[in-house]
Amino acid sequence: MTSIKNILFDLGGVLFHIDYNKTIKKFNSLGIKNFHKHYSQQEQNELFDRLEVGKISLKEFIKRMRVIIPNHSEKEIISAWNAMLIGIPKENIDLLKNISKRYRLYLLSNTNMIHIDYINKYLFKNYQLKSLNPLFSKVYLSHEIGMRKPDISTFEWVIKDANISAKETLFIEDSIQHIKSAQKAGIQTRLWRSNESLKSFFLDKAL
């Protein structure tokens, strides 16, 4: 194994704890039957794909959701969509600050403007951080870069943009389909169990 100089983190399920079932249950309660067939950790339909790569606006997303659940407000839809976002433990904030002394840290997340708005507010309220940016050398958010995992080209683009070596980079992710693509791009990987503590992995570890 080549010595690790860079660590590329996933956000949801690795650093920021999430529970997909909370959003699934919320939307089911609003009248969308079998919402898990439209959105899950493994796959999602075209509407959510487009939201994650910034191809539709918040206004368009809400408009299309209200076609499905017309008797519910924008606030209710956003609340249901954000229900999956549990929070980021303080130990993860402290961990990032500590390991940044040894490694260059990057973030690659499939996300959207609704979730990031919530996350930024959460970070400021709990840790006085205005965004994720101060914790990393660079943050790559799918809705901003117009690309998403598991496309191999996304990983190749990030590696090139960050000007780092794929073989010297470790990607930590909780979705197997993203891990497989990163491996094909030549990146070292570690499949993580969703919401599991990261502290023990980095404790006295020489990567």
C-alpha cells in the first residue's frame, strides 16, 4: 500500500450522521407511498439526481414535489427532506482538526442546496463554523461541481482539480457503489459502516 498523504471523506454517514428512514417515513406520512422506491442510499430517481447536480432550482424541486403532494407546504416538504440529517459529533470536528496536521483533507459529497443550507446552519449553531470549508483543503459538493458519485469521471476530476495523486489518497465512504468507482479511478478506499465512530480508526494509525 502506497503511503497516504490525502484523505477524501464522504459527508453523510461518515462525518455527518444521517438516517434515510427518517425522511422516508416523513414523506410517507405526507402521502407519498413507498418513498423508499424513489430515494435510498443505493439509488434515487431522476428528480433527486438533478437536484444533486444542480440542474434544478429549489423552486422547481418544490414545484415538482407539490405535484405529488399538493396539499403540503414548501416548509413541510423541506422539513421532510431534511429529516434524515442527524448531526455531526464533536469528536468528528476535533478529529478533522487533528488529522489535518498529518494529511491534506478533502470532502466529496452527493448533496444539494437544501441539505447544505441546513448543515451550514447546524455547524454555526453548534460549532460556530459558517460552513464545512474551514475543515478541509477543499470541499467538493455535487450540486456545485455538477458531477456526482459513483461516476468514475467525478473521482478523476476531483483528483486532477486538487492536484493530488490517486494512489496517495484514501477515500472513506459508506456506499459500496461509490467505493467501487473510486477504486477504478486508482484511489485507495475504506468502506465505512454508516454513522460509525471514526476516532478509533485514526487513533495512533500510520496510514
